[in-house]
Amino acid sequence: MARRKKGQKIDGWINLDKPLGLTSTQAMAKVRRILDAQKAGHAGTLDPLASGILPIALGEATKTIPFAQDHLKTYEFTVTWGEQRDTDDSEGEIIARSDERPTQDAIIAALPAFIGDIEQIPPKFSAIKIDGQRAYDLARDGEAFEIKPREVYIESLDLLATRENEVDLTMTCGKGTYVRALARDLAHALGTYGYISALKRTAVGPFAIKNAISLEKLEEMGINAPQALLPLETALDDIPALAIKEGETADLRNGRFLSFVSRADFARLEQSGIEQHDEALALYNGQPVALVEIEGPKIKPVRVFNI
């Protein structure tokens, strides 16, 4: 007999405002405990020194985590000038100093060079793998190593406020972008050193800070905590939806292809804005059934939701 999983079968997302001091895994575990959920995962790691949006997937929503991770992310952060730290944040050791302080005009003039597809070298204290080992482990052991530049995408980078030794910025970027590396490189471009002294993620795609919930609030809700759940399909807001029939639902849930050969079938695809090789969310009566891929006349189930 299969062993019963502990917890309740809960499917959906919690749009968590992670507090400072917790790892992403610790925050996820707290959400899972509060809701007594069988299964949980998170979309995009936030360091303990960072706060803000950490989407927590529960149950069948964990199957959509890769889609949430691919969404653009928005951060608000503070760069402190005059010091370079080995971790590129306030936790690290000071390895260089500078008396140079960039002007507001100089900062504004430097920002456009960091917008678009750019090359970025991740911090040495990062989870990047070097010959099978995490870079942060090598760095802590004092090993000498190099990290190759990686192409990242920054959609926007804007000034919020300046002070004598600090600047507040906001950035919207793609997957794999390191805010710490951006701060380091911006400081170098301005002829000084700098590190991240405050960092808050304010959005991950459709998950925004304005409708996020704190751990304290979730705890206070008690048995009503499931009311904070967002639908499983929240992370799939940029994927076209395909309405299917009852019989087609059973086929997809059993891993079988659908054959779309009639004019009516093709009209359904056209009305949904779905093209060849697209992925789509198959819905029956508004409920998610499966993620499917369009291959000629065949509708192939890629991920089936057991809801």
C-alpha cells in the first residue's frame, strides 16, 4: 500500500512578502506548515539579506514553477558607494575602498549602458557551478577561480533617489540577473566601488508587492489561510488558453493526444490565438486540465494537473 503523504491536498500559489533574515527554503517551509500542505516549492531564490516577493507554489501549482521563474522580476535596491566587498553585499569583507562619490547626473548618464542584453559576471559568492562545485563554497575556502560572463536581460533601470553615500534604484530584469553584480559594475563604471546594502523584490511577473501577504498575516488567518491562495494558473498568465470538451479532458488526463482535424477544431485554435508549436493551457469549464503543445493536428499533453 502506498504511504499517504502528510498534510492536506492544497493547490495554488501564495504571493509571499518574504521578510529579511529567512532563506527562501525556510520561508517556503513556514508557508507549507501554516497551510498544512502536502507539497510546496518556490519560484526564484531570495537571499536572507533580501526581502519581498517570493511566490510559493503548493500542490499541483509546483508543476508551473518553471513558468513563474521565466517571468520578468522587479527589484528596488540601495547601492552604497566607496567600498567593494567580496560578496558584493553588506555581509562581505571589505576588499577595496574609494573616496569617489558619483554625482546624480553621472549616475543617470551611466544607467543606459546597463539596459538590454548585456554581459554580466556573477558574484563569486553565488550558486554558479564551477567544475561541479558551487562558487560560494570555493570562495569560502579561499580558492582562486574565474566565472565566465553570462548574457542577461535588463528591461529597465531607473533612479529613485540619491544621498551622499547611497543611491536607490529600481530594475526590471530577466532570469539569471544578479543585482549584486549590477551594483558592482555600475560603481566601476562611475569610477568608484559599491555594494548592495538593501534589496527588495517588488514583482515576479503577475506576483506583485501590492497584493502580497506576510508570514505574520498568513499565520493570523489560521484555518482561513487557504483564502490567501491564488489560482494554479496565476503563473501562466502569458500562455494562451484553450477551452476543451469533457471527453477531451479525460483523454488529456490519461496522457492521450487530441486530434484537431475538423474546421471547428482549427477555429478553436485560431480564436484562442494559438499557433503551431505553441504551449497552451487546456481548460474545462474554466478549470486547468493540462499544459499542452500544438504539434500539427495533435494536441500533446505536456503536464497534466490532478485537481
